[in-house]
Amino acid sequence: MRKLILLGANNPEAARQARALMKCGAVHIEGFLDNDAAKHGTDFCGFPVFGGFEVLPEWIRRGVEFVNLITRDTRTRHQTTRVMIRAGAKLGQFIHPSVDLTDVHPTRCNTPGSSSTRTQLQCQRRGYHQSRVLGRGLRLPGARRQPVRQNYRR
């Protein structure tokens, strides 16, 4: 059974989804990491908050996977993901068991110097910024691709 640590103890919905994942037996959620020192050693919606990045190496040695749930802003999410990847963390999946991924097919993601076909998750595991991936990301077959809007100041 895969073991996950969730980064960012802020959203109670994450705890609800964690319980749903554990109920289906696919993963075991160990708890949360959060860089807010006031949360260290406490419980968040029934899950322990172990600490911040200072305990990251210990959990990496134990072979757990990590999921970044930080939603404050994309810059913070990107920076914390990069810290985890540089430390050697393996990123895991946090997809609700009721989501049907049957018709989801990989498409080319916009990664520097890449011409291969990868799924969005594979791109994230390689440390590419999420906004680069979402431009092409995962699409359902037959879905029309929306033109990308780019606002440039002149």
C-alpha cells in the first residue's frame, strides 16, 4: 500500500478526500506537513501535522510519496514543489476514487526541450511548473481545444 504525506494543512476538504482514498484501500495517508510552526505537533481534521520542511528528509527516507495541496498562490505552490523535488521527494497522486479516468488520454505537454508524449502527472513528477502543463494537459477525446489567450502589454 502506498503511503502519502500531504503538504499544506489548510483545507478541510483535503482531509475528507484523504479519508475517501483510505477507505477504498489504495493509499494510507500518514498526515500533513506544513511550514506554519503553530500547526506543528497538532491535528488537522483528525490527521497529525508532523512539522515543515525540516522533517522532509526523514519522510523521504521512509519512502512515502508527497502531494502538494498548497492553494494560496501558484508561485508558493511551485516553489514548495521544487523544494520537495530537489530534496528527492517522490510526488504521488491525490485523485478522489469516484473520478472516472477511463477516457483520459495522455497528450503532449509543454516541457522544455521535450517532444515526447507525457501525462500531466508525469510532467509534474519531473518538476515542471503546473501552468506549463495545463496549457495542453489531459483532455477527453473529442473535446475542442480552446484557443490560448495571451495578454501582452504594449
